[in-house]
Amino acid sequence: MSPVEFAPQYTRAERIRLIARGVVIAAVVGQACHLWFLPWLGKFSASAHCRSVLGINGATVLIHGIFVGIPLLSALLVALLVGRRGYKILREGRTPPAGERVLRPTPVVRGARARLMGYVQLFAATPLLGLAVWGAWQAQSFQGTLAPAGVAIRCEATQ
């Protein structure tokens, strides 16, 4: 029986630095969303029916942004981060790919099991793309219920 090959690990200092960097970035993004994006979104959604974005009704932009935009952006992010790693795994036939360091002792996997992991990661964005297609259909059907024809919606002056 051949000895088990393990992937190279980060040093303890590198692991702490990597995790601390991730926590700081997540905190900054979370605070930015909490302080700026969410209040803006609340104001926009309250008066979306009275606004226009690039000549498109604001309510339409809001609904399609939620049902289609968020899943598509998530799919793009997953494809860039996870899909790229899956492609490397398929190209090299091993996981983790050569040169990739890990946080804990991880044996190198080769063969059919590695290819399966590569395909799963390569196509990880597919469910999100399906959700975006479903969301587009839902947004279209929901769009008709916003303001029935002949019903006046009162809009105050928006700034």
C-alpha cells in the first residue's frame, strides 16, 4: 500500500492572517450594506412605482433586480470562485490542485472521485442560473399584478 499524499498546508500564522482578513472584509461589506445600501433600497422601493431608471419603470427594475439580478450576480460570483477551481481540478485530475494550500491536513484525491468533485464545482452555478430563469418568469407574471390598468397611483414629488 502506497503512502497517502497530503496537500501542502498554510502555516499557523498564515491561517490566522487569512481568516482575520476574511472577517474584516465581511465586516466592512456588511457595514456598508447596513449603512448605505439597505437604507437606499428602502427609500427606492417605497417610491419605485414613481421613478424611472434608464426609461424603465422603477417597480419593474426593482422586481427584476430581486428575482433575476441577485441570482445572476450570485451565479457569476460562484462561477468565478468555485468554477475556476473545478476547471483546475479537471485539468490536473487531482484535488486539491497542485500548488493550492489547505487549512487542515487534506489527502490528495485522484481519478474518478477527483473528476466528480471537479464537475460539481465547475457546474455549481447552474442551480443559480435556473433560479434566475425561474425568477424572470415569476417577475413577468408578478408585473401584471402591480398596477392594474386604469388604477391611478398617487406619486408625491421624489427627489
